[in-house]
Amino acid sequence: MTTKFIKTALVVGATGLVGNNLVRQLADSSLYERVKVLTRRPLVWQHPRLQEISYDFDQPNSLLVQADHIFCCLGTTIRQAGSREAFHKVDYQYPMDIARMGLANGASLFAVVTSMGADVNSTFFYNRVKGEIERDLAALDYAALLIFRPSLLLGQRRDFRLGERVGEGFMRLLAPLIPAKYRAVEASRVAAAMIAAAQKEQSGVFESDKLQ
């Protein structure tokens, strides 16, 4: 009798808006035998399939980055990070470190959340960094690379961001008048799209309108 092989998922950025939704959905599904989470801050809930791993992103440990499918939801803002250099570290260097170590350890799929407007040639630093991470991840030899480019994210955050909270209000109010590509999207929908796409194990870029 053949035993069915169930993959292991690893999530980085699990305490963020998309990451938190993603981990909950992964843990509640039967698609993965184990759901590993690399995190600096402990989650506020537990699940039998969930394995939390305390991780220092400034001191990468390849022994801890082992899974079949890796989901990267790391992301911050320049204001939150405190400088362009700190932002670049979180949104570019950390994901690249994880991707390289995961690939070396046999991961076959890497899924990453970037942003609508990601472009290496953008005049906006934020969009340019997002474009750089997409470009350099694509240069790695993953069997499947999934890139998700949501617009403004909706959902309950751990940390309060006044600008984004105001933006959410306007986006909800004006949603019927906004083209689908630019419409705000619920973080739970982005998480669900990541899980669904991962099961196909085919590379792809998913714009915000496809995540609605």
C-alpha cells in the first residue's frame, strides 16, 4: 500500500496581515501535514499542525529553513522600518536569504507577496525594491515561483497604521467606482489565493484583480 506524501509548508511573516490569515488557513486545511512558522514574535494561538520556530533573521540559520513549500509574507513600510536601509533589509534581504536557504534544502516552491506596481525601473523606492525581489527570486532555480501583487490590503492588523486605516475607509466607500485591479483586497482572499495556487505548483504572477 502506497502512503500518500503530504507536503510541509513554511511561512515567514506570519504575524503580519496576510501572514496571519495564511497560517490560520494552512493549519485548518488538510493540505499540509505540518505548517512551520519562522517568527521573532510568538503567535497568540496554537494548532496541532502548527510548529513555531523562533528565528533571528539577522543571523540566518539554514537548518531551520526546511520545507517543501515556502510562503513569504514579510513586509514593512519605510516609516515603520525607520530608514530605506532597514526597509530594504526586511523586504529584500530577508526574503532572498530564506529563498536561497530553502532552495538549497530542497524546497520546490516559493510564494511571495510583493505589491501592485512592483517594478525594478520605478522612480518610487518602495515599488523598485519590490521589483528587485521579484527579479532576483526569478533568477533562482525554483520549480515554481508564485508572485502575488495585491493593492491596499484590508483586514485587522496587530499594529495600528493611521494612513492605511484612512485609506481602507476610502477604498471601501469608493470600491464600486474603482477598477478591479486597483480595488483594495481582503488579506484573507490573498492568503486563500496563495494556498490554491501553490497546489498547482506552477509559476505565475497574480495581480490584485485576480486576488479578489
